[in-house]
Amino acid sequence: MSRMEVAQVLHMNGGVGDASYANNSLVQQKVIYLTKPIREEAITSLYCSMLPKSLAIADLGCSSGPNTLSVVSEFIKMVEKLCRELKHKSPEYKVYLNDLPGNDFNNIFKSLDTFKEKLCDEIGSAIGPSYFSGVPGSFYSRLFPNRSLDFVHSSYSLQWLSKVPEGVENNRSNIYIGSTSPTNVVRAYYQQFQRDFSVFLKCRAEELVEGGRMVLTILGRKSDDPSSKEGCYIWELMATALNDMVLQGTIKKEQLDTFNIPQYTPSPSEVKLEVLKEGSFFINRLEVSEVHWNAFDEWNALEFEYERSESLSDGGYNVAQCMRAVAEPMLVSHFGEDIIEEVFSRYQQILADRMSKEKTKFFNVTILLTRKA
Ligand SMILES: C[S@@+](CC[C@H](N)C(=O)[O-])C[C@H]1O[C@@H](n2cnc3c(N)ncnc32)[C@H](O)[C@@H]1O
């Protein structure tokens, strides 16, 4: 998949239907919840060091669903609380929501009025004036004017590469780095991550003001080994479903051999290395958190406004739906629509079987950075 194709094909399932990202993003919601203390630290230190009259914040890879505005809401609440404590006037907020052009921005825009009303109700008073904009485009390019942002946030988006790396033609029967991937494939994926992440850092270094903060959470791994199960297993099991369909004759072998996911799940040291090489940021914090594949496993659904139903307690179904919301547009574009139901029904069974036998987790690498003077 070339860069252009990724920009067109990569998006979460839009709308609010059963397979939509909006209804299948509980894992990502939980990750946002787990990383709240790091944002709290970032926002408090940002506000107290600058005492700004105006704050520009950007959420990169915002998608469309309950998570899209949750970090913005949290940000505004934290700043309003600081203003009250310090007896300052509220600043004005400039909020930029970025994603690739295929994202369901309309769905976000339609929810903005209700969002603002709810936020004022929750805070119990009027907030500073807030101005929202959608910014379609790749975060692997410049998106904002020089020195125009105070705070950049991104959660569960930077594991997506700008394109499938070149030179992975021999990654047969795999769709990402897998236990049988040749070493050149593993290297190609890592090098693509290095190129992409360094471009990302360079662009944000131009766009952030001095002292601006950036909190990035990336689906990653703890292990130093890029082919460790931690980052790859979820895709390897999808590849199993696809390989079964090749054996059955519903998918052509060449079709599977030429399909690779534009993703890389980095370790904390790989993230750190790129930040140090780029040189524009201090690293304030670098942490790894963990979340079960099936977020309902250990999650109080009611607290997060998800209705618990019989189907939601089925781990295989939950995880398959979560992955479907993320991967369906890419699969449809490569294999066509007809195979989708069967892929995900097989995948659900494979997932349920593995999850009954082993503890399966996603690992999240979070980094807090400050733009140097
Ligand atoms: C799994 S969603 C995460 C959404 C949201 N931040 C959350 O935590 O629920 C990843 C999002 O990143 C977006 N994305 C991937 N690559 C991107 C790029 N190069 N530029 C902008 N957005 C991108 C995808 O379109 C998708 O909406």
C-alpha cells in the first residue's frame, strides 16, 4: 500500500452502527483513562509556566466516536479548575481535531453543540470561549502554522505508518510482522517507523510554541524484540483466519501474500531513540501501561456509558468487533466486501479460543515531551 493509498483507505469504520468505531472503541477509551495522570501533569505544568490567555490544543488521529472529544473535555476541565484555584480569568480555547480525510468528521461536527452544553453543565459554569476546527490530513506532514500550538495529544494513532514499508514482498502468509517473518521484513517495518516518527517529531517541533507540551500514547510493546508476541499476536491470529480461507479457496494465495498492514508497535526505547535523535524535545516521562484485549474483562461498563448485554460479555466477539472497526476498510479495499463476514466470524472463534487459554494484552507506550526553547 503506497502513502497515497494509506491516506485514502485507512480510517476507522464511521457512523454509529454495530461495526462502527464509535461503538467499538472501549479499549482505546480505557487507554485514555489509564494515561490521564500524565496529561494532568502536562497540563498543570503547561498552564502554570505560561499563564496563557489563549490555549491552542490539537488531538491528532482523533477518529470519530466517544473518545474524540473526551481528551478535549478533560483538558478544558483541568484548565478551568486551575483558573478557579488561581483566581484567573478563563483562557479562550482553540481546539483542532485532526485525522485522515476519510474520517467521519461530520459525525464529530454534529455533536459539538451537545458537547459544549454538557461540558458547561459538568463544570457548573460558563467556560472560556471555545473554537473548534477539523483538520483533515496526515500527521506525517505539516498541519499547523509555525509556533501555533500549546498542547498536542495523540492516542492510539501513531502506530499507523504512513505506508506499508517497501521490501516486504517475502512476508508471505503474514499480514504484519509475525513469528515466521524474515528478518528483512522486521527491519523494513522498523525503518519505516523510524522515518515516519522522525518526520512527525520534526513537524510538531515547528508547530509547538517553546515550552509547549506533547503527550503521545502509541500501541506498542514492552519487549525489545519487534517480533515478540506482544505487538504482533493480534494480527497473527487475523492472518490465521485469512490463511484458513486460502486453504478453503475463498481467498487467493497471491491476494494474501500481497497484503500487509501499515503499522508498527514500537518499544519505549525505540520511541526514546527517535526523540533524542530529533533533538527538539525534553522527555519528561516515558511509561508503558497494559490493557486486556477484551476491555470488558475488568471494566465497569456502566461507568463509561456502554450498555452491557449478553454479546458484550463475549470476549471473542468484543475483540473481533474492535479489530473490525479498525481494519475493515483496509481489508475491503484489498480483498473486496464479500469475504468480510466470514473473516470476522472465523477471527472471533480463533480469538475466543486463544483468550480462554492465555492472558492477552495490548501494551501502550506513553511519552510526555516539552518543546525546548
Ligand atoms: C484507533 S484510532 C484512535 C482514535 C482516538 N484517538 C482514540 O483514542 O479512540 C486511530 C486513528 O488514527 C488515524 N490516523 C492514522 N494515521 C494517521 C495519519 N497519518 N494522520 C492522521 N490520522 C491518522 C486513523 O484514521 C484513526 O482514526
